[in-house]
Amino acid sequence: MTKTRRQFTPEEKYSILQEAEREGTTEVARKYNLAHSVLSYWRKKYLAKGKDGLKASYKKVDPQLRALEEENERLKRLIAKQAIELEFKTELLKKSDAHYQKLRK
């Protein structure tokens, strides 16, 4: 059985914090099955930034955008490999031309 992570909306977090102030942190922590550290973390975020602090701090990435970025990186690596191959071949041609020049003299 896999555990699913509970996700609270900012409004739910705010109401839980208000309830914790009225009834006490221990009671609310037991009621919602939360750790005291979670409640204190939410309180710290709320006091610092208000209700906006209770929103998720990570940026959600669109799956299509992620796929495009991965393809872009793959194409960049491919172009870099081709550039290295071209540079290597031109260096070889220069060396072989210099070698033939010495033989002709």
C-alpha cells in the first residue's frame, strides 16, 4: 500500500492555523495528524508573507514545456558532437596537407 501525500490549500492551512491559535497547537496537531514542526513552519511562513506565504513555493512545470526543453538539450548535444567531429577532421586534413607538402619538396 502506497502512502499518498496530503496537500493542503493555502485556505486550509490558514484555517488550521487559526484553529491552532484558538484551541492550541497540540490539539490541532492531533486532530489533523500533523507534526508540530509543520504547524510552526506554516506559522512562520504566514507571519513572514501573509496568506501568500502559505502557497506552494515551487514552480509547476508544464509537461509539454519539459518535453521541449529535453528535446532542445538533446539537439544541442548532437550539434556539439558534430562540431567536435568537424573540428577534428579539419585538423587531420591540415596535418595531412602539411605532410604531403614536405614530401613534395
